[in-house]
Amino acid sequence: MSAIPDAARIVRTVRGMAASDGAGVKLTRVIGTPQLPDLDPFLMLDEFGTDRAEDYLAGFPDHPHRGFETVTYMLDGRMRHKDNHGNEGLLVPGSVQWMTAGRGLVHSEMPEQEAGRMRGFQLWINLPAKDKMTAPKYQEFAPDGLPVVTPAPGVSVKLIAGAVDGVSGPIVQPATEPVYLDITLQAGAAWSYRLPDGHNAFAYVYEGGLQLGEGEDARPLAQQELAVLGGGARLQVLAGDAETRLILVAGRPLREPVARHGPFVMNTREELMQAFVDFQQGRF
């Protein structure tokens, strides 16, 4: 079976590694590891998911950010955020928060539950040099603010960013033109999606398993596996013998130097050092 010229291919697959963040919240880091340090413009992807309250109760107390954006997508559980600019909101199951840290803020993300399941994703997206010192802002979307389409039999797609069948997600970011789709496939269901030209992209399965790609480039992708995608623009997904859920994410690479340490992501070491000084002197 020969390769199909227009079909996207799997460049590599990786599994996440156990990590903790905040005040000891346990999670799986999938991007931002030695195996996959980044995927321009994506700097980090964490999956958090546990039924054990002790794994998340400590939350993420006050901490600073500068120079990038964070996207928090809640699948289960409730998380309250507050920042030092007076913003406050509550993330509930199915909701999304898109935070632009810009020139700097200090915020907290704390669970609003003492028992039950907490599950979701946090993705870090880089900002271009010209936007790193922009004013911080939040965009928050309740579950009913995220459109859902059924582009093929047995296929449901929730749109956070990007478009499917003429329907667009609510997030627009001209710098990276992101796509962020949450896809549910019934057993045996298939769907093809055309990725934007020139974007870096990945697929991450968080329930079930599927076959990704077409022809000789087709590969199985198991639960908690991430596939870095390349080649052609058309991606085909085919679910296995159980319902499968995955996120499909793409963004235009910035191709700029990255200087990062902890919660700050800048372009030069000097800018990074200045971020620490500004934070310590209360300029956030």
C-alpha cells in the first residue's frame, strides 16, 4: 500500500511523564518533557485527571506568568481562578479559559470541590515578541458557549478554536491562528479533517484508541499517546472498537528564539532576567 500524497503522517509518538505542579498537584506532562520539549508555538501540555482528592486539593496558589498564553479546558470538576488585576471566574465541566499573560500577572487556580473527579488539560501557547508585553486578559467560555458539530456519522466535534463545516470556535488569535478541537468518535467511526497549511499539529487520545492517518503511514494511537503530525494537510481518524476521545490541536509556528524559565517565556536571557526583577519588585 503506497503513501497517500495529501495525507498527514505521524512524525513521532510520545507518552507523557508523571509530574507535579502548583502545591503538589499530580498530573501527566505530555509537551514540555525531555522527549518533547516543545512544538512551536506550543510550550507545554498537561493532562490532569484523578478521583483522589489528595492529588488536587492543594491546587495552584498564587504564581506569576509573563510572555505566553494558557488554555485550561475542564472535563470534570470545578476550579476557581483569581488574579491580581481583579479578574475572577469559575471553570466548570466542559468550560474553557484562555488567558493571555502578556506583560505579567499573578493568579491562582484552586479546586472548588473536596471530593470527586477532576480532569482536564492545560496548554501553554507562545506569544510572538511583539505581543509579549501586551496587557493581560482572560477569555472564559461556559460549556454552552462552545459549538458542537457532527461532521460525520458517529462523530462529534466541540470547537474551542478553528472551524469545522463552516462553524467556528470562539477563540481567535491572529498570531498563531490556533485550532483546538475535542473530538468524540463512536466505535468504528471515521472522519477526515484538513489541517491548516504550515501549522504544527498534534493529536492526543485521552479515552479509547484509534488509527491515525491513511495508507502505509497509518498508525495506531493508544490512550495517553500524543502524535506529532506532519506531511500533508488531511488527517483521517478511525476509532477502534470502543468510543474514543481525543484533542486535535494546531498552530502557526512563530520561529522565534525562546528563553524560558519557570513561569516566564521570553525571547532573550536579558528579557527573562528582567521578568524576574519586575515580578520581585511588584510590577506585575
